[in-house]
Amino acid sequence: MQKTTFAGKQEQAEQAIAKIRENGFIPAELVEGEVTWFYDNLGIDNQYFAMESVSTICDHIISLYGAKILAYTKHSDSLEIDLEHATSNGAVFIHSSPPGASDPDSGAKPRYESVIDEKYIDKSTTSSAWRLETYRSKGNVSSSLPQRLRCYFLSKCNFVQPVPSPDSPEYSDIRRVSDAGFLSKASSNTLEIYQDVMSEALSRTGPVIEVFQVEGTREHRIVIGYRMGSTHGFFSALSSLYHYYSLFSSRKYVEHFSNDVTIVSLYLNPLPGSKAPPIEHSIHQVTREASLVYCLPDNPFFKAEATESAYAVQEAAYAYVGWLFAQHFCNRLGQAYQALRNVLDETNLQQASILNDIKLRFREETFTRQSIQETLQSYPELVRLLYVHFAAIHYPKGGDDDDLIPTLSYQRLVKEEILTDEQMYDRIRKTTVNQHEFQVLEALLLFNKAVLKCNFYTPTKVALSFRLDAKFLPEAEYPVRPFGIFFVVGSDFRGFHVRFKDVARGGIRVVRSRNRELYSVNQRGLFDEVYNLALTQQKKNKDLPEGGSKGAILPSLDANPRLCFEKFCDSLIDLLLEGQSPGVKEKIVDLVGKEEILFLGPDEGTADCMDWAAGHARERGAPWWKSFTTGKTAATLGGIPHDVWGMTSLSVRQYTTGIMRKLGLKEEEVTKVQTGGPDGDLGSNEILLSTDKTVAIIDGSGVIHDPQGLDREELTRLARGRKMISDFDISRLSKGGYRVLVEENDVKLPSGEIIPDGVQFRNQAHLLFKADLFVPCGGRPESINISNVNRLFDAEGKPHFKYVVEGANLFVTKQARTELERRGVILYPDASANKGGVTSSSLEVLCGLSLSDEEYQELMVFKDGKPSKFYLGYVRDVQNIIAQNARKEFEAIWRESQATSLPRSLISSQLSDALNSLSEELEGTNLFQNVTIRNAVLSHVFPGVLQRKIGLEAAIERIPEAYAKSAFAAWLAADFVYKNGPQASHVSFYQHLTNLSASAPTS
Amino acid sequence: MQKTTFAGKQEQAEQAIAKIRENGFIPAELVEGEVTWFYDNLGIDNQYFAMESVSTICDHIISLYGAKILAYTKHSDSLEIDLEHATSNGAVFIHSSPPGASDPDSGAKPRYESVIDEKYIDKSTTSSAWRLETYRSKGNVSSSLPQRLRCYFLSKCNFVQPVPSPDSPEYSDIRRVSDAGFLSKASSNTLEIYQDVMSEALSRTGPVIEVFQVEGTREHRIVIGYRMGSTHGFFSALSSLYHYYSLFSSRKYVEHFSNDVTIVSLYLNPLPGSKAPPIEHSIHQVTREASLVYCLPDNPFFKAEATESAYAVQEAAYAYVGWLFAQHFCNRLGQAYQALRNVLDETNLQQASILNDIKLRFREETFTRQSIQETLQSYPELVRLLYVHFAAIHYPKGGDDDDLIPTLSYQRLVKEEILTDEQMYDRIRKTTVNQHEFQVLEALLLFNKAVLKCNFYTPTKVALSFRLDAKFLPEAEYPVRPFGIFFVVGSDFRGFHVRFKDVARGGIRVVRSRNRELYSVNQRGLFDEVYNLALTQQKKNKDLPEGGSKGAILPSLDANPRLCFEKFCDSLIDLLLEGQSPGVKEKIVDLVGKEEILFLGPDEGTADCMDWAAGHARERGAPWWKSFTTGKTAATLGGIPHDVWGMTSLSVRQYTTGIMRKLGLKEEEVTKVQTGGPDGDLGSNEILLSTDKTVAIIDGSGVIHDPQGLDREELTRLARGRKMISDFDISRLSKGGYRVLVEENDVKLPSGEIIPDGVQFRNQAHLLFKADLFVPCGGRPESINISNVNRLFDAEGKPHFKYVVEGANLFVTKQARTELERRGVILYPDASANKGGVTSSSLEVLCGLSLSDEEYQELMVFKDGKPSKFYLGYVRDVQNIIAQNARKEFEAIWRESQATSLPRSLISSQLSDALNSLSEELEGTNLFQNVTIRNAVLSHVFPGVLQRKIGLEAAIERIPEAYAKSAFAAWLAADFVYKNGPQASHVSFYQHLTNLSASAPTS
């Protein structure tokens, strides 16, 4: 396209000359020279003059003059202009660059641009954004100096008002979301290009990159569109990228739009007199690697000047990932430890302590972030070989580019010979000078062997994600080997997802760090934490089809956690969907060999992200989007919220009523104490489902007590309204009743006793009251522990509570539990009592897997805010299944405790161990192929309405086979173990199966 | 019958008068008085005068005169004659008894009669026997003295020659077996009576008792017949018996016969002026209790004079049994120990030692035979109550006597009130003054509650036997509770039989004691020993239908062990056969409630009694006589001798060839060392079955070695001839070969080495030789133990033998076994390798159970010395079953050791534990009712020829159900565990069963 003609350019120059003259800072005879120099030789596009006012232009010329005379007084043989000039609504940076570098401008990652990133671009939001223009002077400063000037103009955006709302169609219309100035001056061609870059960017989370060749020149224009703020330091990272391929930019623009889109466009030319390959290659290269840069903008391994030892972008990205990997896994305890371990035996204490000393010494000071980085930087050729070794496996073959123009790292690929594992191992051993460096680099080799698939070469990624084979984990440290590990690396976060069975479910948590030290602590223990939580979950899901899994995201200190979560999910999905991420043709290399699906749940810091994740999976066309997450909002996504239907409380109920039934107690006379108030899920549902005499409730707002039992009607009102007891109408308290709120002090009780401090009272209240039954429905973890359990017994040693059913998780510690049972309290642990929630989530998943999209939309999503008959039927079935499972387990535990009089918590974990090992056995056999047994079993797994709707056979067809097998094994094992106890014999298993197949509904 | 008229009595008297006068020791004027007094007033029967010569009669009269004048010089107011006069072929005892005793003769158990027992009757054998006549004088000594004389005449028997042989008909004809003198004088009536007493006695082992009333008087004649020497002190015990019922005897005769029968006949009258019940009662009583006296002749609890506190015979017998029971079981560690045990915990050592001290103190000095006896004698009324308590349960009700005349102890029975267990317990607690006595009497109460059936009231018993319920055993001492215990008490022995399963098999051993001290040691440990041996056997019979059992007999110091064994078996059979012991009408009380059968085997000191036991069971009409014992002679009783068919060696072979097959070794090149020579069962069969290069054999006669392998032909010759290697033709030794016999000293070996002492060399030889394979087929137990196992390794620690298969039992100790395996020797323990023998015995039993008598006689017993086709077929099947079982176990152990690389002996015991617990499970379920599975399994249990002969269904019908169930469970468990290893899963059990029933031969 030809340059925009600009009519009033010339007489605008005269105005400028006049204005400068009359304020007299520049000697008169120099004024005209300065103005024309500014207008013609700085290569400033007319667009600039068209947009700026004369007075601003004058300010720029004058301050430039000031910078000139300053430079002059340094008497260096090169005139060095260095202008930094910032005002409240704009900034100008003009500087020259010294001679001798191989190309006109570089120096350390350009300081000015990273300052511009830090202060302007990274801080731009829709409410205050800064647009940027930067030009490079064509001619020299003056005839005697071979100097170029580079000038940056920043100005505040004011967007077209009103800003359209995200769900209106104008939201993606460029004319309604851009800066007024830009709109009035932009050519229609620019607007056209920006428009479809924008709409593309809005349809996905990653960057959009377009390339155009400028008519009649060899100049190329790259336009990149992405979400505002989804990365940082991208602008200066781009400069390093194209510098690396020895290109320079004549003009660059950064535009922001009020719909959270940022568009960057670069005009690139080959550096004169460089031996680089033809520009098409470099341009092609830049576009391919821009996404890597997008993902890892400030990558310490990527230096812009292309010395021989410098890493290419992909190698730098690889080195970065290796760096992180090594921080977590560089085999921390190493062979030396293993070898030593076999010599010393761990039984006798003196040697065990030697072992322990060695362990601690190794761990602490060996592998700091810094020392790993130094090692990787001091063996560039090894890292390069390791990258080649990595790429040899994961570089997507086939997939023909339109024309096969090899990339630099590609030709590096063919230049570096590809080594086998052993050769690689030997090469590392020979080259590294000490054990420490050897282990760092060996970690990278382990990494290469552990990666089964990754989105490293997917251009549309927003973060790097790797599916790892857990075999690399040292058994000494991780006795139970996980089924699969996902490792995700983003610009400002890292994350793990670990699962112990192919079909597994677990929460995703975001780990926040208050300060740098705590970040180091969280970083060091990140993987161990995910591993242990996943393992705990594994034990807990014993009679569910899904095993345990867990994900954790560690954002860096000033990252936006929500955004980290979104990138985390998006890059996971990259690996779960078979090669059709939009806008990508070739498939990634997949060594897993079969389809994988993940089931994510809400956890610390992600409770409100589940809808988004499910929705996003749908947008990406994931067939399993419906079951991708649980805890989705019911109305829009057909989720089954635990608190609305009291799922967890239903299983708790089976234990409380079970106890009453066994001991022949009438519920209306049973006195109960409850922690967790009517505002909570468990608290409110416990109130609504029970008819007992609740004598005390303890919640976040205080304590309420009524020896005659709290007024039921009032409690129901609070429970329905989800209010705390601070809302309780105290006129309904009987004479001996009282309420103490946390903010009250010196409260006088009916007994005359003075409560000095409400908070104190509330924290200890659960240790003061006596009742038949205690159901903790909330409260801090470990509220009953080894050091205060004694206060639950009165002077003669009689317990305050005869029966305890643990609703809340971890309210009672294991030691306290043992102590309570030892002294005669009938107690059911949380692992058994509050399983309603996980069961409900599991069936929410099952529903998503069994229905097609239309059926799901029609049956599960609310029609104008009301649930369908199917939805209500499904919920009712879920509730029945929860009640039955809880009852079966309750009966089993009760029966076993009568027979063996072991403590119930011990029985509960014996049952779960027997159950887990049996269901593992069942998964390992082909019993599943036996149609009669399979159907007999799965007819109990699928909720009735689902079977009536689509039929059992169809349901089994639709769900993934791995899931069906797990469901089959889990149910059968549970059914058997709960009926026959943990020591059931082989023979009784045989009979159990025969009459199961005998009574199977003939298909 | 009228008295025998004796013509020449009168003139014989004159001859006596003349002879005495002419030798002048008696003043002439007194001679005639002495002779007539002797002839008429001593109540000597004419039969005596008819048999004795005049000169002997004179000797008797003169020596009587001498005794008279001696008595005279004592000037006591009663003339006391005391004549003991013994010659080489006769003896006379004449004495008077002092006044004032309530009846004419008693005093302490009559001294004279027990002297007569000790010196004459107990020592009578068919080669030299003493017959006895004893008379009681009718009138007084002289007019002035109220004295009676009692005279005993003993004379040597000379039997009618020739003595007929035991299997000829004359053997039971009285005219051919009696003493000549007796025959010529006995009346035909006497002969008739004695004849059918004799034939009756010959047909059973117990005593035969007949009663006759003497015509025209109230005198009763009792005739008792029994086996000569089958008891001792019976004659004097009988006197105490009838004295007890206040009867006196006018005449008594003891006759011996050359067919090992002794007949006693007593003429009994009521004592004048006693308040005893009418004589019929007493006589009836005497006949019933004679058998108890026969069983327990010298019973310290039975005193003849009937004071109020004296025991009746039955009570005395009961007290005697209680005495023995208390010696073994008086709950030795007691409640105090139990109570204390729960307070102290056994883990910390200081308290464990307190526990141990208490244990030892209790055991040693508390319950000596003597102190138990004193306790029982000091609480007669308690013992009486306990007896009543016992009789209340076991006195056979119903069974109408011809006319209901109650016995004394019977009326005692009704007089003493019968107490319940608690009342009895309290009564004991109140009456005993200290803990020690309380426990002795409590032991008797435990005994009463433990007896399920007994032959206490069976008149034909030869010993007392009790079937005990093992519940009385304290768990602390006997952790595994036996299924059943038999307790047998005889006149000169006691014995136990313990079994751990209803269907159990085990050996019977006779425990000999060299001297009194060792008798006490053996007596103290008798039960513990039987218990432990039975338990060991239980573990060994793991894949056989029969559990473990064991019997032990402890004869007293000078008893005849064989006779003890016979009584032991006979009284066991009393309890196994439902109430038709010959000559007995009413059935014994049976609290077991179902039929029991025992399977006895040969053991220390009973190997040659197995035929007799089986034969005897047949004579008593036991339907299971064929399977009562194993190790029967083949020819006459169809036994399957292990050594003829090399049963044990067959299983050993499967392990040796198994090793060769697995390691691909050619047998002809494998070098072998063997202990146990060609004269032994294992030794000879190992030679005949193998083709390897046997380089050394060590046996009772010495050592033979040939580095080139001993000449096969010669070995075969020795093996067939069952000769030791002392018979080896040494010309067939190669140059480097040699032989050292035990009696040789200073033998020079080809290597030049001198062997100083043959015995020494032989004992250590198995530690000197090197070979691929070592098969111990004999030798002392524990020949390889912890302290010499190191000598089986050469200087570099390489083992002398690469493979060891243990043929002989206990040749290698457990510690040595572990050590050998730890250092790389492939070793198979005896518990696995030499099972051929027990399997063969088990199938010998099965055969006996499945065939009827005729079939058994026709198919298994040899026709004129040759086995039938069926017998040979059966033996072949047994051999195949042995080979298969051994191979299955071998494969299982080999497979497991490859998989787990645990030592083989450990695998072997893991397999057996898994196998035992599975087969116990199987016995507890009703899987047996599933006909298809049952037949599928049992078709592998019954040898083929048996199935073809009588058909599977019939075979199952015929064997006892308990046995069938055990066989079913044992086979199925073995088949499953050997195929799937000790940790097999529930599911694989299910599949194992389904394809078992799928492949079952459809009946």
C-alpha cells in the first residue's frame, strides 16, 4: 500500500517553526534546521504528525535539542542522544545507538523496550492503556556521523464509548472497541486486517499471528493479536526474537482495544550485509517461535545476540523447562544414595541415622535454582544435544509444510547427530566434571525419556504442557507409582496433575505465596504435596470407579491466579484432544497410545472456575466436556450442587439414623450438638434432614444452646435462608437457653457464669457441651486432637458424647479418634461418613459421560431456570445410591465391630484396603467380558432414570471402557466386601458371583 | 451234687498213722488224734486225699504239729498257727486267724494270697504253671478255741502231651489242654462247665464269668475264665471283692491250661450274722464288678473292709482314673496364672521372666502322683459325689436287667443326690481347705464334663477307655485345639490318642522306660508329646484328606508292651463300634452323636502289630477293619508296602528328575551321593529308579565311593537283594574307587590317605564328598545341623552339592536348611519331597473304605501268593497319583522360586499354609453339594481302576461323608494353590472353579 498522503504536513511544520522561535530556547538560526530534521529525517510516519498537536510536537523538538547539547558536552567521538521524557499522558524515548555492534541496534536485551514493557504495556488494562508507535530514523543524525535514531511515542488510549459488554455482538467489532484516535486515522486495510486478527484472537486463548509482505519491497509485516495481560514483557521479547534471526524493524505499533485484545504489528527487514538465510525463512521462523516466546517471555536462557553458544528459541524453551524439571526431580537422592542404602541396612539405628544425615545433606544445598541454571548454561552443547534427543522423539513428523523450508533449529536438528539413550548417558558422564552437574543433565535425559506427549510444537499453546510417564520417579521416595503425571509450565506459573488410576478424579488447587521465601518453600514441596494429596484421595475413593488425582498450580509472586488456572486447563486440553486444536494441522506425537480423559474438581482457589473449564472444554469440542469438571452451576450446565440436595448430609444421615436404629433410640429424644451453622452446606442440610433434639450449634458467628433442644421451626428458617445463628430469634430460646456471639464479651449465662470473650468461647465450645450425638459439620481442621481429646471426658471418665459421626473433614485427628474409641465412644470417621459428596460428583460425571450433548442440554440444563423431570429424577436416584452405599458400609462396619470389637475407624480402613485390593484384582482380570455378570453389576451403577432413558446396553456403550471397567470393579468389590467383611474367603466370593449371575436381569 | 464217695479214705488214714508213729517225732499217744483231726476237721475235700501220696500227707501232718508247739510257746490266749512250707514242686500255707474281726478272715489285703499271686499264679506260663486248691476248716481247732484254719495247696501242673498248636481244633478242647491230674479226677459236670467257659474265653480278649447255684444250699459257685498272664494279682483282688460284699469262700480252685487259659472258681456263702443284702444281690454285684477288678487289680483306692468311707469298686476305679487324669491335666497353670497373665504384659522382658518363674514353680512341685493320691483319699465323700456326677451321665440307662435288682453303687447312686456342674463346683470350693486340693478335685469335675463316651460300664472291657472333648485343654498351653482325644487306662499301662481333624491318620508308638526316674519323665511329658507329634503330622498331611493324629502307650516298668498295645486297641474299638460288643446288651452313652473312625499307622514299637489290629477289628465286626491300620502285610491283608513299590522314592524322583529337566541336565552325567544303603526302602528304590552316576553310598555297614560312578549292575543286584554295601563286589570298582567298612581301621585309600577309624569315617562321610546331587535316603536325624553345615562348603565357599532332595526325614535341620539355601544350594525339604509314603498309605485307606469285604478279599488279598490284576492296577494308579502330586508341587515351588527368589523351604511352607487354610474354608462351605464340581474333583481323587470297578458315584456313596468332604477339600485346595501360588486371588479361584465345572465329566 502507498504511504498516506497528508495535506497539512507542510504548513504544520511552519506553525511549529513559529512557535519554537517565539519561546526562544533554541537560537533562532537553528530553529528551522531542527524542525525540518525532525520532520524528514527521523522516518516518522505521517500518521504521527496527523495525530499529534503542534504544541506537543514542539515540546518534542525542544527536548530533543536539549538532549543534543547534553550529548555534545560529553566530547565523545560519537554523539549520543539519550532522551527519556515522560508526562502524565504520554512519553517519548529517543536515543541513538553506539557504533561497532554487528548490527545497528542491540546491547543487552534492549533496556528501553523492557522499561516500556514494565511501565506501560504490561500495566495496560481496559481502563487505562498505553498505545505505542516507534520509528527508526532512515538517514543519519548529521552528515559527519553514521548514527541512527530510534524514537518511541507512547500515548494514552481513550476508547470509543460506550464500551460494549462481553456478550454483545459489537464486542468483537473493531469500530466499537478501538481507541478513537486510531480509528479516525487507520486505513481501511489496517482495520480489515486487525478485524479478523481480533475475531480470531477472541475465539481462542492463545496468540494469533498473521504475516503480510509489503508491496514492492522485501519488507514483511507481522501482525500478532492476543488477550491483553495474558503475558508480560512480550514486546521486548519479540525484538530479541527477530534480532536473533538478524532482522530489524523500521516501524512497530502496539494497539489496545477495550475488549481485552492487544494487537502488535512489526515491519521487518533483513539486516544489510548479514549472512543470514533468505528473509522468508527467518520470517517463517519468527512466526513459528512467537508462541514459544509468548509462553516464556523472560527466559533467562534466551539471549538475543546469535553467538555460536546462544540457544535458539526452542532450545532456550527446552532449557527453561529442563531447568524447572530439574528443580523438582533432579534425582534428589541419587544412585549414590541407592547404592549406599543397599549396603547399610536400615534396621539398626546407628546406621539409619547415617542414612538420614546423608539424606538431609544431599537435599538441602545441592540443587538450588541458581546452581541448576549455572550448570545448564555452562554446557550449552550438551543441552543442545539433549534438545535434539527430545525433538527427535516429539518433533511432529509428516505434516507437510506448504513447502519444505527447514527451520534453523530444524537444520540444527539434522546437523546434530541424534544419540541413543546410552550414548547420551555416556556423553553426559564423560563431559561433566563433577557429580553435581552430571545429575542435573541426567535429569534432562530422564525428562526426555519420561515425556509421552506434549504441546511443545503446537503453535497455539498458551503454556507448555507435558504428559510424563511416572516410571522416572525413584521408588525409594514415591513408593506407590502414579498412573500418569502432567507437568505444565507457563510464563508466570508452574503446575502438576498427578493421578493414580487411568480413571481418576480430584481437585485442582492454586497455591498462593505471601513472599519470596514462602514461594521457595512452596516451590520445593510442590510435587510432593500433589503426590500425597492424590494418594490420600486415592484411598478415599475406595468404592467409586475413579481413583485419586490432584492438580496444583503455583503462580509466581505477582501473577493473576485465575489466568494461571485458565492457561493450565487450556494446555492440559491440548494433550487430551486428538490433534484438532483449531488452526493446527499436524498431530502431536503420542506415546500413550490411547485416549485419556481427566476429571477435575473444585479445590482451594478454583471453586468458581469449574463452569469456565467445562465451558471452555466444550468450545474446544471436547466430547467429554460435560464430565470434565464437577461442581458446575446447575442452571446453566446441569451440575448437581452438593449443598442444594444435601448430598454429603445424606450419607451422614445414614450413620446417625443407623446408630439410632441399632440401639432402638427415638430420634426426637436424641440430643445433638453440631458445629458448622445453618449457613453452610453440611450445617443447613443436617438441620433440614433431622428431627432430633439439637441442643447446641456452633458456627462462624458464635454459639447457641438450648437444653430443651433449639426451636425446630426457627432452625428450619435459618437453614433455608442459609443464615448464621446470629440471625436466630432468641425469644424462642427456652429459659435455660442462651446465645454467645463472637464479637460479644463478658456475656452472662443463665447459670450465672460470665463468658469473658466470645471468640475464645466459640473456639472451645465443642469441648464443653454434652449430648448423645455430636455431628461436626464445619470448623477448623484438627479441632479435636491429641492434646485436647481428654477434655471430652468428664471427671469419672464418661465421654461427653456417646456417638460421633464426622461430617466435616479432618475435624478429628487420627490419634484423637483412637483415644475416643478406646474409651467407649461409638464413632464413624469422615472417610466413611461424608462420602455423599464424592459419590454425587462421581454420578455427575457419569451423567456427563452417558448423555449426548443434545440429551444433556435437554435433560440436565434448566429450562428457563427450572430443572427438568429427568434432572429431578436423576438427583433422586443419586440420593438413593448415596443412601444405599452409606447404609451398606454402615451395616458392614457395625457388623464387624460386633464380631471383632475392633475400633470402627480401624474396621473402616480394613474394609477399604480389602476393597481396594479386590477391585484392583478385578480390573486385572477379564471377568468384565462376562456379559451377564457385567450387566448384573452395572445395572446397580447407573441411576435408574438413566437406564430407562437410554437403556443399560447403550449406557455401557457410551462411556469409555476404562471407566466402565473401573465402575464394574469398584461396585462389585464394594458389594462383596461390605457383605462378607474384610477377611472374606475365596469360596464365598465364588458363591457371591454365582448367585449374582443367577439373579442377573436377563438382557 | 452229692459228695464224691472215696473208698480207700479210711485205710489210707491208717497207713498215715503207722508211718508217723514209726518215725517218732510226735509222742505216740498223740498220733492218732492228729491224723483224724487232719482228715475230718479241716474240711479238706476228698479230692485232695485222692490226689496226694501218703508220705506227702504225713509231711503235712508232722509240719503242722511243729507249728502247733511253736504257737504254744507264745503263751498267747489264742493259738496261732502259721505254717509256710515250700518245696520245689509244691507248697502248703496253713494258718489260723485271730478272734474279734467282724468275720472269720481278713486283715490287710490278705498277705498270703498276694504272696501266692506274686510267686505262683502271676508267674505261671504254659511251660510251668501252678494250680491251687484252698479249703477252710469247718469245725474249730479244738473244743476250747473258736478258731478256723485256712489251708492252701499248690502243685505244679503237667499238661496232657502233646500240646496242640494254636490253629488246630483241639486247641479249644479241654481234654487236650488240661493238667493230667485234674483231668483224671474232675467230674464230668466240672469239665462241661469249664469247657464252655474256655471256648468263650478263647473267642475274646476279656474275662468270661459264669454263676451257678450249688444244689440244696445257698452257696453260689462263680467260674471265671481269662487269658493266662493278661492281668496280675487277680486272685487276691477277687478275694477283696467278695469280702467287700461280705461273702466268704469255703473252697477256691485255680486251674491253668496249656492253651493260655486260666480258670478260677469260687464257692461263696453269705457271712453268718451280717446285715448284708440277700446273697443274690451280692453275687450279682460281684460278677458285674469282676471286670473292673480285672482291669485294675492293684488299685490303691480299693480297700476290702467295707467301712463307711471305703470306696465301692466302681468308685475306686473312678478314683483311680481320676488320679491318672489329674496327673496329666490338673489344670497345671491354673486361673491364677491366667489372671496374672492378663495383668502383666508379656512383651517386656522383666515381666516375662516373672511369668516364666511362676510357670516353673507351679509345674514342678505341685502335683506329684503322691500328693494327688493323698488329696483324693482325704475327700472320699467329694470323690463319691463326683463319681455319682459321672455315673449320672454315663451309666447306661434303659437296658432292663432280667429283674431289676439294684446294685449297691447303684443304690448309692440314688441315695447321693446328683449335683449340677455349678453346685458341684461350689461344693468342691467350699469343702477343700486350700487351692491345691481344690484344683485336684476340680480336675475330676473337668474330666466328667470332658468324657463324651467310655467303656467304663462295659463288662467285657480289657482296659478303660474314654473319649474326651478337647475343650478342657487350656488354650494358653495348647493353642491349636485337637478335634478329639482318647484316654486309655489299663492295669499296667496308660495311653493317649489325639487327632486334629475328624478324619485323621497317624502312628501309634509305645514309649519304653529304662528305669523308674525315666518312667516319671516319660509319664510327665506323655500327653504333650502326643499332642506335638499329632500337630506336626497335621502340618505334614497338607494335601491329603486326613489330618494329623498320634497315639502313645506308656507301659509300666515290667509290663509286656505287645499286650499293652492289644488292650489299647481293643478298648479303643469298644468306643468306635456302636454297642454290639459281643455278650453285651445295653449301649454305652454317646455324646459325640456321630460315628467316628480312626486310622492308625505303624510307629516306634508297633510296626509288627498292624496286621493283628486289622484282623482283630475284623473279628469284632468293624466294617472299617480294612482301613483301620496301614502297613498291613500285602499277601494276607492286601496292604501296599512302601518299600516293594518304592512309593516314597517315586515322589523323591519327581524332584530329582524335575531339577534335571529344568536345568537341561542328562541324568547319566549327573553325579550323586546317597546316604542309606540298598538294604533300606528308600535306598534300594532310589538305586532301582535312577540311571545317574552315583559316586558314593553311605549305609549302616560303611562307605563305598567310585569317582567314575558305582557299577550300576552291581548296585541293582544289591538293591534287589536288599543287601548292604558290605556285599558289594569290590572288583567292580574303578581305579580311584574304594570301600571302607565300619569295622575296619587304618584303611589306606587310593589317594594314599589313611582312614584311622571306619565308624568315624562313616559318620562324617556325607560331609566329605562332592557331587551335583545329594539324596539322603537314611541316616541319623539332624546329621546336617547348625554346627556342621559349614563343612558342606569348600574354601572359596562353593557348596559340595549343587542340589539336595531330602528323602529321609529330619536329616537336615531347619537352620541348616536356611543356611544351605542362603548360599545357593537348590534344596527341596523332606516335607515336600518324601510324601510318596503317606500318599500311598492314604490310598491304601481309601481302598479299604471303598470296597466291600468280598470285593476286598477277592481283589486285594493275594490268591496263593500272587497279587490280582486289580491289585497291580491299583498300585500302578497309586504310583501315578504320587508322581503327579509330586510333580505339581515341584512345578509350583520351582515357579514361585523363580518369581520371588525366596528360599524353597520357605515357599514350601507358604504353599502348605495357603493350602491348609483354603481347604479348611472349603470344608466349612456347602460347595460339596454341587454335584458337578464334586464329581469333577473326586474323579481325580479315586484311582482309575477303582472308579472303573465300582463307578465314581458308588465309590462316593461308600466312603464316609466326612472322609469324602476332606478328600474333596484337600484335592481342590492343592490343585488350586499349586497352580496359582500362595497369594492367589479371589477371582482366579472363581475362574478355576468355573472351568473345572465346565470341563467336568458329565455324570
